Amino acid sequence: MAIYAIADLHLSAAAEKPMDIFQGWDNHQERLVRNWEEKVKPEDTIVLAGDISWGMSLKEALPDLRLIHNLPGKRKVILKGNHDYWWTSVGKMTAALEENGLCSLCFLHNNSYYVEGVHLCGSRGWIFENGQPHDEKLVRREAMRIEASLKARGAEDGETVLFLHYPPAFAGQMLEAYFRLMRDYGVRRCFYGHIHGPGHRFAVRGEREGVMLKMISADYLNFDPIHVTY
């Protein structure tokens, strides 16, 4: 059994949001499905780090969630991205999954999962992308959610891996609040998405303050989920 991860699927079965207008995104759903089916086994877990569906409501997102459910993997762990407008409360979303038989999907939000000796923790995160006055408030709020997820870990031995949608560092900025939490809770690896196309060259990858940063945006990975477990 293995753990994989990828972010930014940007599926749009019901939302009419074509992604092939962007360079490198042609036939991205077909490429994703092919790579996923070739790599992920029925017993595996895959973490989907935000921007799952362009659906504007949970009803619109259901065809995309059903596609994910039908792909190989025992458990698909979903966290929120900035374009997941369909995201409501975890209770409502879980009820919708149960009602539609999408039992392989679950949500990473103020909680954690223990899989194959690894504690999977995470949240959406935030970054000073637009330089707005409310950014600081959002950074603090997301820091609380990240800490809630880290605190939700069980007592089992194993590595703690943090998944974010937004990068904790980008270009010339680093979110010290997030790195402090990673230090305090012993996180040594952090996977993130959100960055696309020309932005890849500004992405911070490799070790920063004792944490190995790995970018898993779908187009950066050529729509091929990355192996998390060693």
C-alpha cells in the first residue's frame, strides 16, 4: 500500500470551464486518468491538495467527485483550494458523498488521517498573493486550522506530513507562522499546489528551515500523482 498526492485537478464536468486554453493543459483530464490508473492501486491512498472542481455548487461538483471516486484507490483525501467554490461544511459534503455512494472520498479539514505509518495533516493555507489588508487575518485563521489538524494526530508512531493548497513560501516571501507550526509539530515534509505555468520558476522547492518543500500542482507534475511514501 502506498500514498500519492497531486493538487489542482481543475475538473469541470458540469461547470464548462475549459482548461485547454492554458498552455500545457490540453487533454489534462485524460492524461490525469491515464497516469492515475497506471500508478495507483486499489489499496492505495491519494491526497488531493485543493482546486478539485470548477463546480460552483456541490451539485455541480458531484460529477467530478464521482470521477475521482471511480479511479483506483481505497481512500482519496481532499482538502480545499481557493477555487473550490462548491465547498460547504464538512457535514453537508460528507452527507452528499454518502447519499451518492462516493465512499472512497473524505475531507482533510481540522482533522488528520493515519495511513501507512504516516499522519496526513493539512489545510488550504494562504499567501500574500494580492497584498490585500485582509491577508494577515486570513494567514492567522489558516494557521489555526493547520494547528488544529496537527493537534488532531493520534498517538501512533510515524512521520507527520503537511499538505497545503497555497505554498508556505513563494518568490521572496515566507509565512513564518506556518514554518513555526511545522517546527513545533515536527513536520519535515510539506506538499503544496496552486502555482501554475510561468509561476513554476518562482516556486520554492527543496529544504527551507528544516522542511522539505515539494510542489504538486498538476501541470508541474505533468498530471502524474507523486509518491509520498518512501
